[in-house]
Amino acid sequence: MPDTNLPLCIIGAGGFGREVLCLYIDICRQQGKEYKGTVIFAEEDAFWKERTIMDTPVLALSAIRNEPYRFVIAIGNPNVRRHIADTMPTSTRWATLIHPSAIMSDWVTLGTGSIICAGVILTCNISLGRHTHLNLNTTVGHDMTAGDFLTTAPGVAISGNCSFADNVYIGSNAAIREKTTVAGNVTIGMGAIVVKDIFEHGIYAGNPARKIS
Ligand SMILES: CC(C)(COP(=O)(O)OP(=O)(O)OC[C@H]1O[C@@H](n2cnc3c(N)ncnc32)[C@H](O)[C@@H]1OP(=O)(O)O)[C@@H](O)C(=O)NCCC(=O)NCCS
């Protein structure tokens, strides 16, 4: 059976998990496929409580991690996402979900396990790593590269020629100047205006963005 016909398991049944379920339903509708019965939620056992959310069962991750699903991790925090990805079996089939309204040229490469939400625009010559999350209406300019586990919140604007290491989180409506380098494990606050390279891990916010911790 081709991987794309396997049912989907969304790891994380919180707010973003529910949004990812809606994204998946939009993809199915666009393809004329029925989504019911083809998707479940899973949670790490320590957080799991048996229940149904939006008509979709929530299962313990340990019970299904070796089953023939395609998986995505719908958890915004890059470090939590990395932890879960690292503890899944090496044979895990990761799904990549791209909302039908996203605009991407043929000159974009996207790592496996990524989630691209509605209204995202990626122009050309862009390379994004594994388990990237681009939330609603994020825009990414030409020649941008990012490592693994990048998360953007809604409305982020990343200009051309930027270069990000792994585990970068960018809050809502932040803007990144062209040709900016961002180190790994950096959090950029909502509304930040980043005009200089960021070489050290930490939390940055404000206009112009400065380290706040
Ligand atoms: C930057 C951020 C990570 C800091 O969170 P935190 O470490 O819990 O920090 P605090 O809320 O304790 O704030 C610390 C200081 O920074 C200031 N600050 C916090 N966020 C700020 C922001 N985005 N811009 C400017 N200043 C900010 C606070 O006012 C506070 O200042 P003070 O010490 O003078 O009182 C968080 O505020 C943020 O912006 N997160 C992104 C939210 C988001 O985009 N969510 C989208 C969900 S889809």
C-alpha cells in the first residue's frame, strides 16, 4: 500500500493538533476523499487520557507507535517536537501536510514530517528541514534555509537570504530582515523586528529585537 493511503496519526491533541486535523480534512476534501476513519490522535503516555476529540479517537502513543500509520507531530515547541521525533522508531513513516491554499514554487524543499498551514507563501530556492511548522499566513522569501524543527506562529514574515539553525521558534507577526542568520535554540517573541544576526541561543523580543533572557 503506498504510504499516502495509510491512515494518519496526529501526535498532539491540543489546540494545534485540532487545527492540524482541520488542515487534514481540507486536504481530503480537496482530493475528494472521505477523512472519517482515516485519522486518529495520539499523545505521549504520561499525558494521555482516553477520549474522543472532534469525532476522532485519542490513543496512547505507545499503543500505536509501531502500527502502519503516517505520523505528524502537532506540537509547536521545537524541543518537545524533537524529543518525540527522536524517541519514535527509526522506521516511522512521517507525513508532510500542506494546506491546499499554501503557495509554494517548485524550488522549495521541505523536510519530512512538516506541516504547512493555510495561507503560507514560500517563494523560490528555499530549503527547510525536517518537522518544520509554518503556521497561518507565514511568508518566506527567496534563498532562505533552515535546519530542523523550525516553528513559526501566524503572520511571521521571513525575508530573503535568511539562514536559521535547528530549533528556532518565531512568535506571531515577527519580521526578520533579509540576510539574517539565526542560531539554534532561539525563540523570537511575537511582534519582534529582527534586524541583526542572532548568534546565541535565548529569547529575543522587541523592535529592534534584543535578548530578554
Ligand atoms: C517572547 C516570549 C517567548 C517571552 O515569554 P516569557 O519568557 O514567558 O517572558 P515573560 O512573559 O515573562 O516576559 C519577560 C519580559 O519580556 C517582555 N516581553 C514578553 N514578550 C514580549 C514581546 N513579544 N515583545 C516585547 N516584549 C516582550 C515582558 O513584557 C517582560 O518584560 P518585563 O520584564 O519588563 O516585565 C513570549 O512573550 C512570546 O512572545 N511568545 C510567542 C507567543 C506567540 O506568538 N504565540 C503564538 C501561538 S500560535
